[in-house]
Amino acid sequence: QRRVHGRRLLTRLLSILVIVGLFAGHQLLTQPFFMRVVAALLTAMVLWSFVQTFRVQSFVEPNLSVNGSKICKHCRAAKPPRAHHCKSCKRCVVRMDHHCSLAAACVGAHNHKHNLLLVFYAFLKSAMLGGSSVACLVFRFHTDPTWRVAVAIVAVVFDALVFLFTLRLLWERLPMLARGYTFIETLKDDDDDTSCPKKACGWFENVEEVFGPHPWLWWLPIHLKTPKAAKESMQDSGLLLSM
């Protein structure tokens, strides 16, 4: 158990070091003050969303029961509809989406928003700062020192990889969010399944279920109260066990 916790802590620390290191690398480039401020803000949002992803847990609480729920054959906990057992965390997760290796944490009902914001802000950061790095490389190639050129090349390559990766994730996950599905549910979806309340909800209600009732606060990785309609449907499915 200690080894598992140690590996998780090491993974999270390495991820934070990479995020901060990339920010420091961009600050070394010759860029306008405005872009430095944007880089600082986006890096702060990425870090905040990342920490919230592993800090906020979505595990089914042990020793609790839900009417009509199954019992997980792996951890022997109550397994309400839309809950899944994570082999990495060895616990059942409420409305599990996936296991995030970067944060060494399961993404479920209570941290799904934070994980999506992590991807979104990483996408914005790589797009804006990657473009700035390209401009720095093109217009200052012959005037900047060699080490600045090398930093710019590394930044451009890494930003391009992050941009493509996060773009692919957003392309996949945003339609799932609008339809009210999790990633795991798309792998084994059954259109005849009527046990999930998502089938009867519109896209706005599905987004509210994950991001909360106030659209002007959707961009902040903070936990908000679930809207009444979504809360009732989640209560029926046992999704409010560990809130």
C-alpha cells in the first residue's frame, strides 16, 4: 500500500514539475509582457485543475448500501448504477469516466469537471504559447542567442504534441459531455438501457450535471452544488453516495 501511494505521489510531483518547467521555459523566450501574463494565468489554471483532479475523490464510500444496488465482486462495496471498479485504485468509482495516469487518480462524478478543465486549459496554453514560440523562433532566429533558439525549438515541439493530444481529447470528450455519457459508457453503450437518467436529459442539463448550475463559474475548477433536476436523477442512481 505504501508503494502504491509512493508511486502516485511521485507521478503527481513529476507532472507538476513538467508543467512548471514548461512555464519557466516560455518565460526565457523574448516575448511581450502580455504573453508572459497569459502564460502565467494559463499555467496557474492548469495546475489548479490538475491538483483538483487528484485531490477531489469520487469513490463509493465503504459500508454503505443503496436500494437495488449490486455488490462489487472485487471490493465488496455497494455498486450503484453507472459506478465501475477501478483496477488501479482497487475501489468502485461513482459515475467513473476513466483512470487518469497523469494525475494517478480516477475521474468520476466529483472531479470530472476538473479533469475536463485540465484538458481545456492545457489546450489553450499549448495553442497560444506554441504560436508565440513559433513567432519568436521565426522573427528572432538571427538575433537571439543560440540557447534561446534551442529553448524555442523544444517549446514548439512539445506544445505541438500537447496541442494535438488535447485537441483529440476535446474532440472525443465534449460530445460525450453533451450526450451525458462517460468514456467507459461509450465503450459498452446499449441504446436499450433505460437505467441511466442521461437518456432523457438535454445537452445543457448534462453539462450542468458535471459543471454545476452557474455557467459563469464553469471555467473555475471548483465544486458546485448539483442542479435540482440533475441531483434528483443522480440520487435515484445512487450517485450522491460520497458527496
